[in-house]
Amino acid sequence: MQQNSAKWVIANWKMNPAKPTIALELLQKVGEYCKNQQPSANVVVAPTFLHLSVIQQYLQHNQLDIGISAQNLCAENAEFGAFTGEISAQMLSEIGVQYVIIGHSERRQYYQETEQVLMKKIANALAQNLTIIYCIGETFEQYQNKQTLDILQNQLAILADFQSQFANQNSQLLIAYEPVWAIGTGLTPTVAEITDIHQFIDKTLLAMQLKAPILYGGSVNAKNANEIAQIPLVDGALVGGASLIAESFCQIIDAFSKK
Ligand code: PGA
């Protein structure tokens, strides 16, 4: 998979579901859909750390064309060491994980992940050849104060330090624009807003000599996916809540597989 022009649909399962058997059932349904429909979109699932192995084994055993992502990784060391409770980039890569989400607003907000921490995580992911799904987005207050573009520019700025690495390791970066106020709320920006913001992100990346697919995330569901998928420069979706229901997630994959 992963042809460059194909769009992306990434399931961020967050801390769900509680039982590995339920995660496998969900994957089984999505896997069946992918086998039968052969969607053009690149499909990736991001389970919890604890479920990564079982999900990876299932994907391999059933030869499913679905990528696997972690939701986090250790900032302090890329390999191993005395970091209680952490999981390294190497550990992820050793079990076949190919992607990692970095900078999700829930981690910025609840775990005080600063830009310094995020930069260490990016460096560690790159050291182990993991593709980074880098999340950016403004809070509702920032949106209301019309600070969105400034916030996004600052969040993107840390990528400049890795420009040469990204340039060498073609396609190791995906951007997910996720307005914090749209995550899990059922609210989304207008089509015009998403269009403008994706254009702005593309330009900002170009100014750093970077090029990456730009995904939209925040309350993407089976109902709005068709409309969002048609927006220029929306190269895919990062999906939370709706990715936990196989039928909804498959409809979203379908929307992003249409020409
Ligand atoms: P949501 O979450 O689809 O439930 O809004 C998206 C995300 O946090 O990645």
C-alpha cells in the first residue's frame, strides 16, 4: 500500500476498547471490508500499546493491507533504558509498528507535552524509521480570538529542525490538522475554513522545504466524510470516535477512496 497520491484514513482508537477481543473484532470487520473492497485509501489503525502486538499479529497472519501506528513513544531514549512505564521507538519498530502519533492535543493538554518533549519524540521516531503523524490544532479560545494561523505556524515550526531528515527519508511525515474544539464534540469547521487552513499549512511546510500529506481530524464521521474528503488539500482523515464502529469507519474509508 501507501501510494503517494492515495488518501489516508487513520483510526485513533485512543484508550479503547478495554478488551483486546473487542479490538480484534473491530479489526476483523475493517479487514474484511478492505479485502473485499480494496479501497484506494491507505488505512492505518492506532491501538493502545497493550493491543499493538495482537493487532500486528492479526494483520500479518491475515495478510491485511492495513498499517499499524502507536499513539505515543518515549521521549528520553529511542532504544531502551531506565524509563519506568515507557515504550521506546525501537520496541515499536521491532514488533512491526510503522507509524506513531506525536503531538495529539490530548497529550499536549493532559500530559503537558511541550514542544521540547515533542521534538525529542520526533527525533526518536526518525531514528527508528517510524513515520510521524504530527498533530496540530487550536483551542476554542484561540479560534475565537482568531489566533488559529499563528498557533499552527508555531506548532509546525519545530519541524524545521528535522527538515534534512524528512527530505532524506521521503514520506516519513503526515500532518493532522485537528482543531481541539472539534475533537469528540460533533463540531467541525466549515468547508471554507478547512480549505483555507490546509492551504496555509501546505504553504508553511513549503517555506520549510517540506511536503507532507495533510489530514483533517475532529468529529469526522460517516455523515460528513464525503464532504470533507472532497476539500482540496485534504489528503485524509484522522478519526477517533467514529473509528470504533466498524461500519462508520468503513464508510469513511470509502469516502476517502472516491476519485
Ligand atoms: P474524534 O477524534 O474523531 O473523536 O473527534 C479525533 C482525534 O482525536 O484524533
